[in-house]
Amino acid sequence: MSRIWLGIAAAAVLVAATSSYAVFILPEQRLRTVLDEQIQHLPAGVTVRYDSAHYSLISGQATIAGVVVHAANEHPLDLAIDTIEIENPALDAAAIWSRAAAAPSAIEPSTVLRLADSVVARGLSMKSEVVSSRLDMARIEAPRIYPADLLRPEIASFWATEMALLTRMQPPTLDDLAPLFRAEAAILAGIAYDGYVIENLHATGKMATPPNAAAIPSAAALPNRPVGVVYDVRRAVVGRLERGTIGEIAVDDLIMQLGPMGTATIAHVKMSGFDVRPALERILAGAALALKLLDGVKLGHIEYDGIRFQPPTGDAFTLGTFSLDNLAFDHGVPISADLAYGGLHLSRAQLAAGHPAFDELKELGIDGMTLSLRIAYLWKPDQNRVAIHDTNFKIDELGALGLSADIDLAGLAAGATWASTAKITHAALRYDDASLVDRALRFSASRQNIAPGAMREQMVGMLTQQGTAPGASPALANAAKALADFVAAPHSLIVELTPPAPIALAVLQVGTAVGTPQLVRMLGLTVTAAP
């Protein structure tokens, strides 16, 4: 019996040993073989080494440690990665890639090569002629590639082209940028993933001295040479990327130290609704670089929130939030856009530094301004019309002015001015008062040495008199009454134009030469005071 148990134990040990060899040793050897074979086929001047590589079928994870890449060519590059963790790597991907590289013309454009379920790289550092960077972690979900795009000849010269542009002193021309655009288009079309995350990026580099450096006091004495800059990003998340369609993008805590120009910080960046595939396809087909490449491109939403700038001297100031929505193109022309900017706060001292006239704000009793602006439009080329909507300018401390308009461009011809040919079919101007009217009345009253209440009554009386004057048309009388009501209790004032027939913008410019009653009829003018 003891021999039976001894035989069973020996068999168990043998099975365990055999399983361990199959589960741990063989896959690990295969991984190293694949890595070593690929290293042997790297481009001339590029070397790669690694300290260790482990893989187990049980966990489905490969771990490569101590990766060092060195490119010794015209533009040297060094890259080091502490560890790379790969979940369920496609070990046959290297062989498939090699076959594709041997006959690129035979690859179907739709052929996609899966690389792994996920890849996590930790402790990355990179150094080149103009950029040095460190990155704590990068994670890619379901990475895959399209060999037909990544094997394009433009890719081979991408790094050299980019470095040549970064190190040159003169601004590049469109012809200089063409090879870079084609290479980047091939990369964007050839790389895909389900998600991408990076954490704690720190990069230093150089940028050309801006053309207006002389206007920046701290940069005026700079020679015409690159300026050192530093970038930091705490976290960035990118959604699904597939053939030029990009998911939601979120970036947190971006800091840009711009040398003598100061430091800019952005708390959050959000982007969504990006589809640049139409442009990629045209660029890769050999189309010349031109604005019409943008036709069909969709840029849904871009937002920069919590923008703050610290100049080299003086106090920091908040720039607020910038957003751009619904940007679309036709024949290279942006036919729709919704641009908004808000939250810029400037003290009276900061305003006065730009122009002494702003110091008069103290007469209105305010110490600064918080500004916001929004411009939105939709151009319909097939109808020759432009609709301006949701457009406004606001000073939180004083009030807001909004505009909407429909403009007929049917008569617009080459060489003609907008004012002479564009026609208004409808327009509305709305002012919502916060405190401007009361502040202006107090200011005027102090100049005339009368009480603010008496000044208000005086203005209301004058407007009422104009509305009841002999010969005043009903429209003019209603407008005068609305203005009087607004001055008496300022809230909202709406001025609307509904002309019987579309009216040229030029009429508004020469309107003073037209009699008031006639102008009111031509414009279809109505004025309303809203509570």
C-alpha cells in the first residue's frame, strides 16, 4: 500500500512539474523569443533592451521590466520604462505584423490587428533634443492597430520631420508642414483603443520666441531664440479612438510655465463629439493642404474651465471659462459655431493699466468688472442666410446685452461689402440691467448737483413728453413710453426690428439722414420694457 501512495505522490509531483513548465516556462520563453526577434528587426540606429520578461497562462499577464530605447540618428531619442504590464497579449501579433511589413500593398485597409486586452506602463521618461518628460502611468484599453496605415512611407520619416520643425528658427510654411500632417494622419487612422489614461505628466521643452515678444515687458530683451517652457498634467482621460472618431476627453490640472511670459493654469479641459475621419481620408489620399479638407469634420464641444494667468510681475488674474460648440465647415468655411467666454474678472487697477479711462469706473462705484461673451451663428449656404442667436455680452456688475438676427445674403457678390448687400429680415436687441441705469443716474445727478431721484423724474418726464408730442406715430409713442417705464424701474428693455421688407445694413449706418418717423416704419421698430 505504501508503494501505491508513493507512486501516486510521484505522479502528482510529475504532473505538477509538467504543468508548471507548460504554464510558466514555455509561455515565458515564447514571450522572450518574440521580443528578441522584434528587437533584431528594428530600424538602423535604434536599440532596445529589457531587464526581464515574464508571462503566465494562468494570470494571462505579461510583465516586462527595465525597458530602454535609444535612437542614435540625426535627432537622438532616449526612452526608459520601469515596467510594462500586458493583459492577455496577442503573441502572434508580431508575426502578423512582420508579414504585413514584408508586403504592405497586399494589406486590406480594414485589416485590424489586436495587441492585448490592456497595457499599463509605469515610470516612463523620455529625452530628445527639445523635449524631456516624465510620466507616472499610462494605461491603454484594448489597443489595436491598422497595419495598412501604420506602414505608410510617411511614418518612417515622422520623427525626423517633427524634430526638424521644432528645432528650426523660422516659422514653417504650409509646404513644410505637409509631410508632418500626412504622417500624423496615418498615425491617427492607424491606432485604435477603447480608452486611454495618463497620470502625472511633467515635460520641459522649448518654443520659439513669440513675434510680439517686444510688447511683453519681461520678454522684450529676449534674443530671437527658443524659450524654455514647462508643462504639467495631473491626469488625462481619452475615450474610444477609432479611425479618426474620438470619444470624450478630460484633462485635469494643466500648468504651463511659459518662461518670461508668465504661467497659465487650467483646472479642467473637456472635449467631445470629435470626428476628423473625413479630413484624414482626404489627407491620406494625397489632397493638398487647404481649408476645404475640414468639410465634414465635426468638433462637438471644447471647454477650458478655471483658466488663471500669473504674469511675470503683478497679481494673478482669473480668465474664467472658454468653450466652443457645434463647429462645422462647408467649403473650408465655418458655417456654424457657438463660442462662449466667461468669468474674466479684472480689477479697476488692472483695467486702468490697459487704459486710463477705465479708472473712471470709480465714478460708477465699482472696483472691477466680471466679463463674459457669447457668439453663436448658423450659416445656411443653400438658403443664403445667416442666423445669429444666443449672442450676448455681459458685465456682471452692470448688465447684459443680447442679440439675435436673421440676415439675408442673397445679394452678396464678389467685391461687394456686407453693409451694402446683406439685409436684415429680423433682429432683436435685449438689455437686462443689473445696476448700470441706477449708477449712471447717480453719476449724472452728482455732476449736475441734484438728487438722483430728481434726475430720474426728469428723464422720465422728457421721454413721456416726446411720446405724447403732436404728430408722434403710435410706434414712436410706444417706444418712448417703454423707455420711460424702463428708466423708472430698470429691468429689461427689448428693441426689435421687423421690417416690412428686408433692409440693408447700410440703412442703419446712414439712418441719421432719414427722418425718425420714416426710419421707425422702415425698420418695423418696436421697443418693450419687460419687468
